[in-house]
Amino acid sequence: MATRELHDCDNASALLAYVGARRTAAARAEADQLAAAVAWAGMHSTDSYDEAATLVPGVEESLTIAGPGAPLVAEFSVLEFAAALGLSSDAGRMYLGEAVELAHRLPQLYARVQSLDLPVWKARRIAKTTLDLPMAGAAYVDAHLAAVAHKVSIAQLDRTVEEARVRFDPDEALARQNAAQEGRHFDIETRQVSFDGCVDVHGTLDLADALDLEDAVARRAHDLSALGLDAPLDVRRSIAVGDLARRQLSLDLAAAEPEDRPKARQVLLHVHLSEAALAGASTDLDLARVEETRSFVSAEQVKTWCANPDTQVIVKPVIDLADHVHVDAYEVPDRLRERQVLLAAHVRVPVVPETSPAGGLRPHRPRRPRWTDL
């Protein structure tokens, strides 16, 4: 059926079909514009024999717009393309560079854009973060994100790019880590107080310090609720920070028993060794994965945390995920449950209610657990 114009949509179904068709057309137009940028860069590449790629002697230079391995382009061609898009010279250069980055260094992601399986904006977001990666790092990102880039979060995209940087450009990753450590801060805007008497607090902390602070604030907020404070969670958390500052957590006012409260930092490490590590091969920068935050840090950072005299280090047996463990009991042992969680990386819980014969809802009766539900 031919696509109707908006004024011809006389019912809800026709209007939804119109919207869907326009969205597809818009996605196609964006993908075609990206392909045009790639063709323009190829036409003006310094490696091209096209007459348009000829540089003006003494006036024009070749320009790097994408990562290592991508072609260089004539300087003036960037300005012409930016003008055609109605963008500034800097914005046009960024657009052209991200298009070239996708076509030449992230070909699988570029193919998904052209098949309309991946939005242009998300592909450009990935390309922007891979511009300074070596060729092997860009290939790593392309291989790991091509099939899932359309549905994963921006945070996961950034984690994948960062892991590629650590693996294939460890010197740069270490330099960024040191710069981040130097950039830690904690600011309380006491000079910007209005009539409401509230101030903003913001900062950047080491991961271990942030987890400790989160644990202390969460526990104190829970205690305040147990002690009868009828306030929203966010309000209780803000009060908890003040209690920490006044050291009221040391008083015996908590709802929980003192022995139930952790007295020191606890470090729980899940160590996963790669085949290269098992074979004795060394890497430039060893990684330790923090599963609770879905992130990774350097092994040196873990050593720093464990060297803290207030840290309680918990040592657990290494779980071989390739091994087959059998039990002869109905109950699932903790070691097997943890093993299945590590393998599946998620927990499935039945939440769909069942309908009774009378037409009402009745509580869902738990079925016998299966290994995939652990």
C-alpha cells in the first residue's frame, strides 16, 4: 500500500503507519548522509587519484580526521562539506571524521548503520570514543559491539571502549588513570546558600572510598527509618551524611545490633584468569573486574585498596567455570549458586501472576527451581 500523506490519515492505524514510514525514511536519510560523507572523504583522500584530492601547493595541507589507519583528506574539503551540512568547521570536521572512523575502522558497525539496524547517533557516539585507539583496539570494539550496540547502554559502550584502551594502549590508559586520581575532589558549596538553607555537594572519589561512603550512608538511612523517621529515602540519606560528619554513628542509637555492623572495609575479589595468564604469559597492564559495579580496575589499584590497614580482605576459592560440579541434594549449595550466577550474569525471578478459575488474581506458586533460575 502506498504511503499516505498526513492529511489523508483518517484513522489511528493509518496515522501510526504514517509515523512509522516517516521514521524509516528519516533513518534512511541519515544513513545515506553518512555514506555521502564517506564518499566525499574518499574522493578527497590524499591517497586518491581523483582530481578533487589534489592539494593546493603551499596553501592546503592533508588533514587527519579519524584514527590511525584511516585515510587523510584535503584540508579545504572539510570546510566545503561542513558548509553543505550547514555546520561550523569544527562540527563538520567531527561529522566527517566519525563517518570515516566508522567506514574504515569500525566496518561492522557501519554496515549495521547502513542496514538501519543501528541509529546514526549511536554509531557516531561510539566512533567519537575510538578515534584515539590503535587499529587493534578499534577492531576489538567493532567485534564486541557490532551485534549488540543497538540495545546496550551508553555506560556499557564506554566500558567496552575503555577495556580496549587498557588492552591495546596500556600506556595511555595508565596516564588517564593517574590523571583521574589527581582530579579527585569533594566540594561543598557553602558559599551558595539560598533562603531554603540547602547546599549542593559534589565530588569525584576513588571507587573503594565511594563504596564505603555509599555503604555508610545507606546503613544510616535505614537506621533512621527503623528509629521512626518518616521521611523519603533521599531525605534520610542527606541527614545520614550530616550524622557521619557529627560522628553520631558511633553512638549506640542504631536499630541494628553492633555486632551486625561491619567495622572495617571488606574487599571481596572475584579473580578470573585468562588463558594467557594461566599459560604464564604476562600482560602490560593486568586487570581486575569489579562485578558489583560491572567495571574493571588495574591490579595495582587492588593492591592499594588491600594495603589499607582498615581493610578486611576476604579470600575465597577460585571457581573454575569450565568444571562440572554435581550435587546429590535438593538444596543448591552456595558454591554452585555463585558459579551459576557468574556464568549466567543475571538472575531470573518469576513475577507474572496467575489467573484463578474465577477470573481473579492469585499469588504465583513457586515452581521447582531449575539451574537456569539460580
